[in-house]
Amino acid sequence: MTRPMSTLMNNDAQPNPQDIDTELVHRAKAGQMDAFDLLVQRHSERAFRAAMSIVKSREDAEEVVQDAFLRVFRNLGKSRREPVSLPG
């Protein structure tokens, strides 16, 4: 059974970040756009920093990140594997 989004994000037990991402991916695959929005919020800053380290231009980095998240969104239904967490 799927937990309500509020308990997923505000649990006193502090769930593992990978568990949160896995749950959000499952929800996004099921069509819950708020879950995909949360995934973007959780990972956009790190994605932006990675893009900036490569392209060195704020505008280009923003475009790279936007394109990456768009590709993720378009391919959500194609993925059968569990999500993989990236280091730090």
C-alpha cells in the first residue's frame, strides 16, 4: 500500500533518501505529477551544479538540466529497474 505523500516526506523516523526517491519514481510512473515535481525539486540543484561544472554557462546549464528532466519524464514508463542513487 502506498503511503500518503505527507508521511513520506515528513516522517519522524527520517526515511532513507533512496527509499523516498524509489517511492516517488513509482508514484510518478503511476501518473502522480506531484511525485515527479518532488523528484525534480530534490535533484535539480545537484544536477545544475554538475551541469555547471561541465558547460560553465548558467544558461547552458539550466537548459541541460531541463533537457535531462524532460528525458526522465518521457522515459518513466520505459524503465523497469529500481532507481539508482547518485553519490553525494
